[in-house]
Amino acid sequence: MLIGPNGEQMGTKPLAFAMQIATAAGLDLVLMNPGADRPVGKIMDYNKFKYEKNKKAKDALKRQRENNKDMKEYQLSLKIDVHDFETRRKNAREYLEKGHKIKVTIRFRGREMAFTDQGKDVMQRFFEALEEVCTIESNPSLEGRTMTMILAPKKEKEVGGN
């Protein structure tokens, strides 16, 4: 089976005839599906084909990287000091401004499990300190001894509209 340089089907042709047409057109004869019982050959510029294929692969990888932004985890505690809180807030703000998500966790130890509401308050305070650059993607939730909350950066329109 032979496909011409403009994509038109030329029917079933012998290999020698296909090579002759490709040479006359100054193009290459490329075998498209070698394992099939009826092989398909296409007349094309193989270097251009390879270039476009690599370009598509790079674009796909770039889009995948954009969609798959990193997530950074920040650990807080019930008894976090003001300076430690401000340092984490400052670092988290820089990370959010780059367009990444943030996972905030609080690990309750021992008797701290009785004060999970204070953990929510600390997380709420952390969110309020970053409110102009982020939104809550998932509210604080307790799983075992760990409370987690995910913050996502605000979209460009949201930041400008504030």
C-alpha cells in the first residue's frame, strides 16, 4: 500500500515502483507499519517528519510540566513561635507566587490530640496571612494524628480583580 507525498492513497504498488516515485519527487519512502501483513509505505521528507515529531514531543512535555506543578509541604505545630510562623509564611508566599501549590500539615503529638480545634486555628491564621496570593483547595482535614490543608495560587484574574 502506497501513500503519496500529499497524503493521497495510490493503492497497492510494487516496492521498486514506489522507490522510483520517491526518488523522482526527491523524497524518501518510509515504511509506516512494518509488522502488518499489508505494509504501508509513505512518500515524505523523513528529516522534516523526524523534526516535527520531536517538536510535538517537546511541546507535550512542556505542557505536562506546566500542568504538573510541584507541591511543597510546610509543617506547622500548635506551639509555633511567631518568628518561625513568619519565616514559613514568607517562604510559602514566594512559592505560591511562582505558581506552585502548598500542603500545610500539623502533626499532633501526645495530648495535643485533644486540641485539634487549635490546629485548625493555626492553619486558618496561616491562610489569612497568605490570603491575597492563594485560595484554599482543600479545607483542613484530620487523618489520624495529622491535619492537612492544601493551598493553591490564585489565578491572574483573581489577583488583579482584588
